[in-house]
Amino acid sequence: MNPILPVVGTFTVLTLLWLFFRPPFGKNVVRLNTDQRVVALTYDDGPNPPYTDHLLDVLAKHDVKATFFMIGNRIERHPDTVNRVIAEGHQIGNHTYSHPLLGFLPPPYVQREIERTDDLLQQFNITNEVVFRAPMLTRFLPVAWVLAKGNRTHISCNVWSWDWTKQNPDKITETVLKKTSPGSIIVLHDGKAENKEADRSGTIEATDKIITALKRDGYQFVRLSDCLAVRVISD
């Protein structure tokens, strides 16, 4: 057997895996393009009343705007909460219709998941751009291909709160503050992926603490639509 063949085969497999998990095309925003003390709070997997509403109360208390990446089947169940998010000046994002592990699905399914939620959001009076984030940030080849075909950007992050694994507000706060720097996009969760009712009281309390601490450090908070110039990285 030619000893070169296993090397070539291994290289080919590794290249294909790299292309799948880190497609070298499409736009992927991981942080805001600024060195100023500006950050974006983002919330995934809602709307999820009453917790989304309690979170909106905290944001209003601090006069802070955020971006909410919503799941389509939860938008259908809680349109009043969606309307409140919009009315209070926050930005809405598309987080697919049913929150599947999108990166492992065929492109037609990926496109349908995105378009179905886009269609739902058209029923609301949304003036900001509807940004998109894949569940679990799986911008793998099928997702990147569909988004690139539609000239659409994927919104990732550089600060994970890990609040879907724990609801200890002090731990969530510590995790976020330790990783936050100028331009950070922070991911928290006001809902739960499996479309079940989720207690997010820890996230709400942590949000209060995070905003208080970052404001004390001189940070300002923006919606993604407020920062038109973003650092675009093709992974």
C-alpha cells in the first residue's frame, strides 16, 4: 500500500471537517468594532413571560436597551410580550422557529427555520433590522451557506454567560464581568430552548448586577442596530 494514501486521506478528512465546522465564507459578528466602553446585551430563547417581562422591568430601570433573539414558536404563543419588547425600544432577532441544532441540518430545512420566523416577525411593527443567531451558535456549513446566499450576517458573541446551565445570579454575574471588554457581545437567556417554561429569575437578578457593575466601570449599552460598524470575521 502506498504510504502517501493514508496521509492524503487524513488530510482530506480534516480539511472537510474544517470546512464544515469553520466555513471560510459568510459574515460572522463576534464583537462590536470599537475600543470604547460599549457592550451589547443579548437574550436568547424567549419570549418567556413572566421572566421576559421582569427582565424588561430591570432594563427599563437602568434605561438600557438590548437585543432579543426570539424563537418562532414562542413568538406565536406570546405576541403581547413581543409587542412590549418592541414598544420599549429593544431590538428583535431571529433565533429560528423551533431551535434545532441547525448546523447539522440540510440547507432547505435551515432556510425554512429562518424564513418561518422572519414571516412571523413581519406581523409586528419592527423598524430595526431583524438580525439572526443560530441556536448554540452553530454557524456550520449549511447555516453559513444559507446566510451567505441571502447576504445575511450571523450574530455570534465573545461572552458566554452559561446561564442556561445554572441560575445562580452571582455566578452568572462573575462569569460575564470576568470576560467582558470594550465591544463585547454578551449572551444571556430569557427563555429555554425546548419551549418549556423556564425559571430565569437568576438571569434577571444577574442582569441587574451586571448593568450596575459595568455602568460603574463607565460602560454604555447598545442594541446591535446602534452599531452599524461591526467587526466581521469569517470563520
